[in-house]
Amino acid sequence: MYCTRKITDAVTWVGGCDRRLSLFENLFPVPSGVAYNSYLILDEKTALLDTVDSSISRQFLENVLHTLDSRPLDYLVINHMEPDHCANISELLLRFPGLKIVGNAKTLTFIRQFYDMDLEGRTITIKEKDTLPLGRHTLHFYLTPMVHWPEVMMTYEESENILFSADAFGCFGALNGNIFIDELDYTQDWLAEARRYYGNIVGKYGPQVQAALKKLSALEIAVVCPLHGPIWRSDIDLLLDIYARWSSYEPEEHTVALFYGSMYGDSENAVNILAAGLADAGIRKIAVYDISCTHISFLIAEVFRCSHLVLTAPTYNSGIYPAMLNFLHDMKALNLQNRTVALIENGSWAPASGRQMRTLLEEMKQMKILEPVVTIKSSLKEDSLDSLLQLKESLAASLRDGHSFQA
Ligand code: FEO
């Protein structure tokens, strides 16, 4: 049975949700599931904006057929040619002989790379700012490459000021009947997962997101329809502000998160003492993570949130404890920059993780490393405690300063 919701009289949400999926992209845990949004416009012509993942094809097709109410589908606009949105192209081509696929040159290249289907005479190739009239509605196309794939574009409907934004402004989490932002408590229930989605999936492409925001800035936008997560028909300034912050690698909050690897609890002990000392110094909202027990996607979300990071790692095989090494590599791959970082190393006979963490951080942009780097030999003793307390003072002073590092 169909399950749809109206966005406006002419535009219907025909997507669906998967609450069974364990790992999105076979990488990211999605404990609250994920939504695959698709939108159908009914006018003199009918147009579908993207399809959905294969896991919900049955629900999706029922939604589309019900909403069409026996009308043919004239256009399928593909804003993003990644399979979580494209599993139903061939099915739609078979069901609707007059259907035309609308995409840019790269979109059509990717369709042919992923699938074997006869597209002869079935495609419309668009370029930047091309338009597609549907009747009262007109679609305008804006190429937004590398947000987060090269073929990505956004579609703007001018009569109702609706932006179909592809993966931009998306979020992990299934939609629970309430598909609109004004029906949810976004800050309490959705912001953390939106940040985790952005940081891990789009985070590397900050400059390209900034270019897209600049391109869209001239448009009057009443509704933002992303491919994942809730639909924005209010508070759009908030959405644009938070994307501007994330994409410029500005910390979302002036606060500290402590990340540690600890084999036998001694490095963890040092982190707990540091966190307690910071609390005594008046620092609030301190976050602490055991990086061996926390999926890296949650750690990445936290580095996008926090201005100050404390990285604590044992020395392992003369290098950095593997979980921390992986975390640092991911930070670098995602272009993370502009943070203040404190370092604690542990090593029973040849501590080296501090120096090696510093080297990796120095390869990133605008990373300020606080002094001293604390060295623990096996477990915290009086001399290393002194060093830890000095680091606490440096951190507390920097946090009180209220400004993140700017080169
Ligand atoms: Fe939701 Fe980039 O696919």
C-alpha cells in the first residue's frame, strides 16, 4: 500500500525508509535507519526527482503509481547518480515508454557505468541553468559538482521556490511520519546525525559546498528537499548557516572532546584526570571517547563540532596505536582543519606516538598543537602528572579564550 505525504498541492514525497540497514554504504552505522527521499511533481507534465535504494523499491513504486493516478511519468530528473537513489531507473523506463531521463553529461556516463540499459532516445542532457517547463512549474538546473560526487546537481522549481538539493542538507535517520523540520525537534533529535552525515560523507568537500552555497545564494528558497532526512520548509537560514560553518571547517561549538586509545586503562586514567581537572577549572560540556569502542563516524562528527581536541594514544609497533592512526588518517582525508589539539602519548620503553601524531596533524591545515605534549611511561607518575597538569592549564586557558585558532 502507498505511503506518501504532500509537500504542496503539486509536489508529493514518494520516498521511504529503511530501518533494517546496519551500515550505510557498508561503512556507517545507522541505528535510527535512513530515509531515501523522492519527489513527484504533477503538472501538465509529470516529473520525478530521483528514485530510491533497492531496499525500498516496492514501497517506492506503489507510492509513485498511486500519486500518478494512472497518468504517465514524463521525466525522471537524476540529481545524484549514486545507487542509493538510482535503483529504480530501469523499472521506470520499462513501465513508462515515453519517460525521458534528465541529467547532465556525467550523470549519463555514470548510468552506463553502473547499469546496462538501453537509453537510446530516452535521455535529455542538461547544462548549467538549463530549464525544463512542466506547465505551471519550471525546473532550473544548477550543477554542484563534488557535493559529494562529480555529477551532482540541484534542481530549483521556480513557481514554488523549492530546492531539490541531492545529498546536500541530508541526514541519517528514518523519517517517522513527521517528514518536515517543523514537525520535529531538530536540535535535540536530528542535529547530531546531520553532523555525522555531513562530516563523514560530504566533509572532505568544504570548498565545493561553499561554491554551491554561493551559487544558490541568489535564489529565494521556501522549501529544501534533500535526498535523505527531513524536509525544510522553515528555518532555512539555520540550515544554510550550519552548512556554511561546517563547510568552512569552523567549529560548531567552542568546547573540548577527549579521544583516547588505551590498552590497559592507564592512558584512560590520564584522560579522566585531565577531564576532571578541566571541569574543576570551569570547563563545561566535556566529551570523552574511547576510540576503540566508538565507531569512527561518531568521532569524526565530534571533530566537526568541537574547537578543541585531545588525542591520547599508546605507542604500538613503534608507531601510533592503530585506532588513533585510523582516526587521524580519516580526519586528514576529510580535510579537517582549524582546530586546537592537545597530545598525550604513552609508551613503556620508546614512546613515539606523540611525535608521530604531531607530524600527521602538521600535514593538516591550521591545526594548533598545545604544549606540553605529555609523555606517560606505562602509567601516570608524579613527573608525568606535572606535565598533564600543565597541559590542563594550557587547554583551560585556550578554551576560556573563546576563539578557535586562526592562522
Ligand atoms: Fe545518498 Fe551520495 O548518495
